[in-house]
Amino acid sequence: ERGQTGLERLPPGRLRGAKSTATMVLSDLGSKISQAIQKMGETTVIDDKVVDKMMNTVALALLQGDVDVKLVKKLKDDVKTNCKVDDMASGVNKRKVIQQALIKGLCGLLDPGKEPFKPKKKKPNVFMFVGLQGSGKTTSCTKLAYYYRKRGWKTALVCADTFRAGAYDQLKQNATKAKVPYYGSYTERDPVAVAEAGVAQFKKDKYEIIIVDTSGRHKQEDALFEEMQMVHKAVTPDEVIFVMDSSMGQAAKLQATAFQAAVDVGSIIITKLDGHAKGGGALSAVAATGSPITFIGTGEHIDQFEKFETKAFVDQLLGMGNLQGLKEIIEDKSVMESQEKLVQKITSKGGEFTFRDMYDQFQTLMNLGSFGKVMSMIPGFKNLMGEGREEQSQMRIKRFMTVMDSMTNQELDSDLKIFNTQPERLYRIAVGSGVDQRVVWEVLETFKQFKRVADQLKVMGRSGLDFSRMHAGEKERNIQNLAGAMSPQILQRMGGMQNFANLIKQMDSMGGMNMGAPSQKKSRPKRGGGRKRG
């Protein structure tokens, strides 16, 4: 029987944000290192003894994170060698030099210095996936296919795993969710034949990204390794990707090295990084093989899959944010278009920020995914949410949206004036939404905070967010005005005025968030028909 291809039009898997970019279990490692840096920075006099003490704390944290002892020793020695504090000239910012040396060392643990393969448009790029049984290989194949499809590539999947029962069914199901064509066979037992036929079919159809899933195997299974080499020879992939479960920790190095010797592994994907304490060991051990880590899996859902950038990963781990990653998330979710539409509205003549606008802002925030993930990408925000408060904050926003669902169109399209003149409306909204009247008051207080920022944007004008067009004095003045419109508690948690100003300047140095055309996304629809309420 010939192989089967298919593409069923079913809705994609529910898009949920990852619980974090290695900020679940690995956050403990990041927090310990951050605290060591902070404690060093608070010392009145920084000398070599202070650096030794900080590095001992960092080394202990890395060892507890399952990082190889030899790598930890090398990091410690390198930092101490590059940071001879007692020999530094007066006037040198010792804290900054030490911190940068540590970050550089941590990046060295994760980066082998090799550039990963970059696919080319309008030509077939074949990826062959290899790895152990149960490593998340088939799921990762689909995630990579979905990643490229979302970015405009013509993508396809080939199931060459003829060994595991249900492998083809799993790939079919995943491919259908991702809306990606697939190829495989229920009757052909030769993986070489299936892989060769599938790749040939998709090359003929001019697909750009062709991903071949193979059977899971162990380095001690010689026959399966021979089979893998035969598949490799048949499809001549442009890139071989080794998929590794982060729970293996340091043990991953032996497996990765064995696969690399057999089929020349070009890059590595680490899976299940959201729930294993050995993630640090897995990351450093695999990178030590010389193959770069290109993606990390942070959950079971199809979009919980992130491009791995060493410097950004380390910065985010240490609470220094990942603005580039945040920018990609915002642009990917088409947030900026809706924000441009809001700015145009409130800066136009007679334009006012309303409860409907706040409802749309909440909806946009919910669509971004995990609060913890988004917060960790903003410098200084990593620990803003607090332990266990992410779910609590999301529930609070959902409760506020439920309250606004009980508002009339007149109330949604107004500001606080209607409630100041007719306070009896608050009781009706509380009853309609099934909450205590105190919750309705909380919604009003939250609206006041949003309105203060919106009013400041109105004063700044439509180009007020484009700091690149401002001279230095104007930029500083507008940053101060924005900070003044924020809640003092939030500003304090961000690290104060200086940290807020630095955040704005970092975003500006990246070219801002590039607001595009007005969004096509529909705002919360007005009610039509039925009982009218005024």
C-alpha cells in the first residue's frame, strides 16, 4: 500500500502560554544566582574575598541544579581570573564588571559557539528527528512544523516511526491540530521506504520545511542505530535534530554524543523543561557536545515551544528580562495593532478611555498566555507576581471581566461620571455578575489607574510613544510623566523610577514595539436587541 497523506481542517489546539521559559523549576536556580549577585552588590567594599563568596554561592546553586562539577569549576575559575578586583583601577564599576563576567561565563556553559542550520526559502529543507524513546520527539516534530507554518513556511511531516504502536496515529492527530500535511503508512514496515517516499512526495509538491520523525532508540541498540543511519542516507537531511528529555540531566551527554557520532547531529531540542530540577544539567551537558540548542519545549501544548537564545535565556533566568522575546510574543499575537487603534482613539479630539477599552486591554492580556512568562521577560518583573499569585491574578482579571459583562452599553462606553451621578447602578451590576459590591468598587479603582495612564498619553499626543523621535530632554520628561501616572506600588516593585526609565530606553534601543496598522480584531461587541437598559 502506498503511504497516506492528509490534512484535515480541524481547529488547532488551544493556544496557551507556557508556564514559563524555564522559570518553573529552573527559576529556583536563577533566583539563587540573582540573590548572590544582589548580595554582592549591596556590599560596601567589594574585594576578591567578596567575589569568592559570591562565586561559592553560585557554584553551589549550579551543582544543586545538576550542572557538571567540571563545568562549574571552570566557570568559577574563569570569573575569578577575569575579575581581579583588588587590581582594578579606581573609578571602575566593579559590580558591573563582575556581573558581566558571570553572565558571560553562564552563557559559555550553554553555547558551544556553533551556528545552527538556517533553512532557505523556496527550496526543500529536510529535518530528521532522532532521540530516545519517550523523549517527546513526535510532539517536538509537530511543534517545529507549527512554528514554521505560523511564520509563512510551507511545512510538512513524515512519520518514519514504524516501530512504535500508535506512532502514525499520534503524528496524524498532532499534524491535524497544527494544520500541517503529513505522510505515513499503516502497512509499510520499512522506515527507510516510508521516509524516502514521504520526502520525495513533499519535495515534488515544493514544500519548504519537511520534518521526518523516526523511531526512538537507545545508544546500546546497535540494530536500531544502523536503521537510523539507513534512513539518514536515504533522505540526506539538511539538519539532524536530537530531541532530549531534560529529566535526564547530565546523563544526556553520553546519549547525545552517541547519536552525534552515528548521524552527525546538527542541533538539539530540549523537552519538558517546565517540570524537572535537572534542567540546568541537561542544558549544560548537551551544549558541551558541540551542538547548539535551538529550541526548548516548555509544556505539552503545541505553542509551548520557544527558540533558544543563550544570552536572552540567561538574562531572563537572572531576572534581567528578555525584551526581544517579549517583542516577538506581542507581535506574534497581533497586540500592537490593537494598541495603535486605542492610542489613535484616546488621542483624537474628544476621545476618552472607557470601560470597554479596559475590557479589551484585559482580553489582550489574557490572550498573551502565562502572566509569569510575560513578567519574567520584563527587566525587574521576574518576581513581581510572587509565588503562587499568577493564577490568582488571572482569576481576578476574569472576575473583573465578568463584572463588566453585566454593564450596559452606556456604562461600557463611559468613564466614571455615570457611576458618580448614579451610584445605584453599582448594586445592579453586582447582583447581575454575582459578586459582592466591593468587587465592583475594585473594578472602578482599577479603571482609575488605567485612565491616569491614558490621560497622560492623550497629553503626549499620538506620537507620544515614539521616543525615537524625541530629543533627550523631551524623552526624559515624558518618561517621568508616564511614571507619575502609574500606581506608586507598581513603580516601586519595578525598582523605582530609574529602573522604569531604563526599561523604556532598552525598548527604544530595540526600535520600540513598532506599532502597525489598526487592528482588525473586533472589540467586545455591543449588545443588540432584547431588553434595553440605559
